[in-house]
Amino acid sequence: MSAQYRGLKAWVSSRLSQYQSSFQGLPRFQRRIIVIAALVICINIFSLMATGTTVFPFWSSPLHRPDRKFRNFHFIYFRGDTYPLEYIDTWKKLGLWRIFFYTDNATIEREPKGHFERLNAYFFVKEKRPHFIEHYKNSLYVERGDYLRYLVVAVHGGVYADSDVSLTIPFNRWLQYYDINIHPDDFDFILALEFDGQREWKHIKIPLQVCQWVIASPKPGGVLMNRVVEEIEGYMLEMPNSTYQIDVMVRTGPAAFTKAILKILTEYGIPPGKDSWGVPNCIPHLQHMKDYGTVIKFRHPVSNKTLLGAFLPKRAIRGELSDHHYHGKWKGKNQTLRGNKLTERRSPFYEGEDEETF
């Protein structure tokens, strides 16, 4: 065994000496190019092993575009200065995020700290939607949480998640997980199904229900989410306040969110139109979407440019990509809302320590 080892060592040494002589015989600029190329290869191999993406864009396919920029991550926690770190930390560990924390604490208007920024929800709505601030102020707490999540994603882009939602795999791999070989940044929105069967909420009849505890619109000013905000404002103005779950569902909750999305995609679809259940023609192969997810195309209302949207199957937000840990915590008994705090139309500057998480 030692003789074989010595023979191998001698062969390797002779080869290295040969290569060293050949390398030293090259012009200096060629030697530098070889060294740089070797470094690039090593760095990309390390990056692929660590993150699944490469560092240098000319090395990457469109799917593996380098994801070195900070994405906006939004969460809402109406409970003073405290917030649950356990699940938020999963997002921080699995991506580069600029974190926006929206609170109702009266002592905070806007407090940036590096890549973490705390904002007062009331002032944010007042700045971005001044015409709606009085109605927002007089709405139920749970409805403020619904409305605010749509608005922050529409304004800043990025990802909204409930503060009790944990991330399972990095966001830039979400679409790849379902064999959608397009980079997330090329989409106007990325949403998942909460329920993939027909549902009826009061006067709203929908063929499926879109999840609103995780909402992604990679670019600020997304077409779909901006229109969703307008639609939700319309529902809140048209329908009376109520402390019953079903009324919240159709004013601001998942039923209203889904209805707004289907309406918008019907208007902007390619081609426009819908079937008897209100499903836009631009969502082809509905069953395939429920099983595997799908990419849809729709028109920009002004430029007429084709935009992309993605719907992921419901299992995506039930453990595969992210997971919701306290589903339905805001609900109470007898189809009413849980606790008085969520139902009171009090000032958004309430500084108590017992408000609910959304």
C-alpha cells in the first residue's frame, strides 16, 4: 500500500511540475485570466452549494439570477412594541430582507434601523391614501389588518406574511419548486390558493379562494395589487360594518380579496371574459392550477404590455414553501369575531399590550 501511495505521489508531483512549467511559460495576461477564471468557478460552486444560486450574472440562467438585493418583507403586529421573533426569524435567515414592521403604537411614526423599519399604520395609510383615512380609522381592527396588508404590498412591493407564518424555503426558489422556470422578479404577483374548491360567502360565489396570509408582488406599484386596494376600498364603503365573521370575509377578508382578483383579471385578461363561476379566461387549466400551480398572462391597463402572474397550489402555503401556525385566531364563537379588542372602532393610537396578531 505504501509503495502504491509513493508511486501516486510521484506521478502527481511530476504532473504538477509539468503544469507549473507550462503555466509559467504563458504570457502574464493569460496567467491572470486563468487565475480569475478558476476563482470564478470556485466562488460559483460554493454559492450553488450554499444558496442554490450563482454569484455572477453571466454564469446564471434567467431562473438562477443572482438574488443579492434586499427584498421588502412586511408584517403587521398591533401589540405595542413587541412582536413574535420565532417566525419572523425564519424569513431573516432564508433571504435578504428589508423588514417593515407596522404597528399601532402611538409613540412611533417612522423609525428606520438599518434594514429594519417600524412604521405607524395610521400615518402610513394617511400618507398613501389620505381620502380613505377616516374610513380606515373607523373600521374594525381586523379589517384594518386586511386592508393594510394589501396597501403595503401595492406601495412597496415585496412579500407580506402574517406574523405567525414561517418560511420554509427561500423566496427565490418558490417558482422553481413547482417547475415554473421564470424568475420571481419577472412577475406582477405571486399568490397561492387557500381552498381549491367552490365556495360561497353570503352573496359572493367564487370557484376557489386565494390565500391572503402570504402575498407576493415582487415589484413596487404592482398592477394587480393597486387595483385590489381600490376594490377593497369600494367593498368597505358599500357594505355596513359588522362583527360577524362572514361579513368581515366579504368586506376585506379572503372572499373579498379573491373576488377582487378574479374581477381584475377578468377585465385585464387575454382574452377578457369569464365562465359561469367568474373564472377569467386568462386562467387556463383550472385543475392543473389547483394541483401544480400555473402562470397566467394579462394586460397592463395603460401600456397594454403583457404581464405575468403566478398561482401556486394550496399546499405551497401549508408547509411546502411556508407554514401558518395559528390559522383563524381572530375568529370567535358563534360566528363572531374573537374578543372585543378586534371589534372596537377605537383610535389607531391605542397603546395596549393585548391586541391580536394578524
